[in-house]
Amino acid sequence: MIFTLIFLSHLLHTELVSVYVVHRHGDRYPLMQIEGVPDSKLLGQLTERGYQRMENIGTQLRKRYIDTGFLKEKFEYKTFYFYSSPSERVKTSAFSLANGLFPPGTGPVFKDDLPIFPNRTQPIPLTSVIDESRDFSVLSVINCPRSIDIVQKYQKGSSLRKYYQSKHRTLGRLKDQTRHQEVSGYDYAYLTDALLILDRENLTKPASVTGSDLKEYKSIYDHLSLEYHRVDNPAFCNATTGLFMRRILLDINSTMHSGSPKYKFSLFAGHDVTINSIFGCIGLPRTQNPPPGSYVIIELHRENEKYYLEFSSDLDPSIDGPANITSFTPYSCPASPKKCEVASFWTPWKHIMAKTENQWFYDECGFDTKTYHLTYLIAATLLAVLFVAIMIWIIVMISRLVKVSSTPHVV
């Protein structure tokens, strides 16, 4: 009997292998200047609530993964990986989250236990790119030519035009209240977002803005933010989420072959479009744009030498309270409410996984890598010709100097 129980417990043994967290930045000031924003220099920067929310998210993740023993209490470079969009508010959000994950008192010390940094803070290495236009991990939606083309076609399409027409009175009132008469298209989303932020941050709003106005503006903001992030648009999903999912799935595939992950905890800091793209393309229904700090968790588990994925999210992260993490099932894993076999989740991205990164850029993201390579080849050739010309000129000048110095002078 005892041996049977031991055998069964071995069969049922499950192990958390690695974790991937993708989050939106924290609360920020508006992106457009309107009445009520205290200083134009604050546009797009994190608010006090934003710092607090992101730090609390880090605290909740610490409880979930460090306090339970999955991760060690102290930071280790070979265990943690942090990637951020180059936007300042996103990098600041990632650092704030890291400060909750590794609060003061957990940082490194000298041999005599004296803290290396004040309050024993833990510095975190943050990987990023030079500018947002080169970010194809969490910002493919605004950088891939194919996704840009799809969004522009949608924004010029009849469905959105009809929507604007149905809301023309509300949008006219929005223009009057914000004193932005020249706006059109997606700028309406920025304006509604600005008013909603002023209300959430208890900042002074234009006097004519009412509670019913804010409800209408919230509806418009969510509609414009969510409309084209749909799972029934595979070209858009591939262009916006393909490289990011390819990156994670390649990492998972390597873990499955080697038996151990490169990093046990990987964090990717992005924007609302990052979360929208992931949710829309793996099949999570949404009714509103993801609030500040919203995050998705992908966990890789091992059970009896088989691997499976578990998905969860917190779409209403608290500033100082407990996490509100709930599980969800991707559309490619309908058989199980919680466990998702890696092979099942792999299926929608199989054609992307079979390609090289350059092929992916050309076929899914929409970059013409052949033209890029030809441009680089021409540039390299011109530089080589210039270098040879300069060297020839130097040699000629040196030979002239030598000839002049060796010529006998007549006295």
C-alpha cells in the first residue's frame, strides 16, 4: 500500500519550470496636453499611482514565486531576465516592479555584511533597444509594416467611419471640452484617455465634463483601442504577436530539450497594445482596454516528464492590495480548462516557428529583407571603395614626401 502511494505520488508530481510575465506600464499622465495637466513636461510620464501600482505588482509576484520557494530570495543574473520597451514610462515601470520583487534589504552586501548600495537596494539589469522603432518584441504592432497597413486600412474603412458618424455629437462635445478642434481619427482615443486620466488622478478636469460624459468617453476609448485586435485576423496576429510568441516558444522548446530553462523568470514590459495583441491573438475575450499595470502570466509546468502551459492574468492590479490573478484558456487549447499542452498552443504559430528570423520579418512582419540586405551591401561597398581611395591617397602623398626629401639640393 505504501509503495503504491509512493508510486502514485511520483506519477502525479508536478513542477513549475519557468515563468513569463508580460505587463503594461503603470498609470501615466495624458499623452496630449489639455486643460488640467499641471505641466507639459509630465506628458506620458508615470504618476505617483503608477509607481505605487507597479511596485505592488512586484510585491505580489514576490509572494507568488519567491515566498513559495520557486525562486531564490536574492537576485541572480542567471535566473532573471528583464526586457523593456525603450519608452521611459515603460522602463520606469519595470524598475518599480523590480523594486517590489526585490525590495530594499534584499540587495548585495560586502563580505563584512555592509550593504553595497544604500538600504541594500538591488540593481536590476534591464535589456532594451535603442529606440521604439526597433522594438519588435513588445511593440511589433506599431513597427511591423504589415500591422501598420492593417491598422491604417481599418482606420480608413467604412466600419470606423460609420462609428464616428454615430458618435459625432459626443465627439463634437469632446472637441469643445478639450479645446482640440482639429483632431480626427485615433486622436479621439488620446483625448478620451486624457480626460479619463484626469478623473482617475483627481486632477482638475474642464468644468463642463460630467460623469455621463466620462462614461461615454470610456466606451469610445475602449472601442477604438480594441477593435482591430482580433483573433480572426491571423495576418494581424502574426505581425503584432508573432515574433514575441516565437521568442517565448523557442525558449520553451529549448527548455524541453535540455530539461532546464535559461531563465526561470522572464519579464517583458510593454504598452496596452502589447497586452491587447497577446489577448486578441491567443483568444482571451476583452471588454475594455487593459488598465495600467495589467499583466499576463505564462507558466511552463512539467508533469511526469510532460510539459504543459498555464495562463493567467490580472486585469485590475491593485495599488496596495492583493493580486487578482485569474486563469484563462487560449483558443488553441479547448480541451482543458487549465492545462494546455505545449503542442496545442504551438499549432497557431507553427508556420512562424519554422522560419528563420529574417524570413519572419519578410513574411509576417512585412519587412523586405532582400532590399535591406541589398542596401547594406551597397553601403558596405561604398565604404570599402572610400577606404581604398583614402589609402591610395595616403600612399601617394607619402611617396611624394619621400621623393622630395630624397632629392639632392643645389647650393
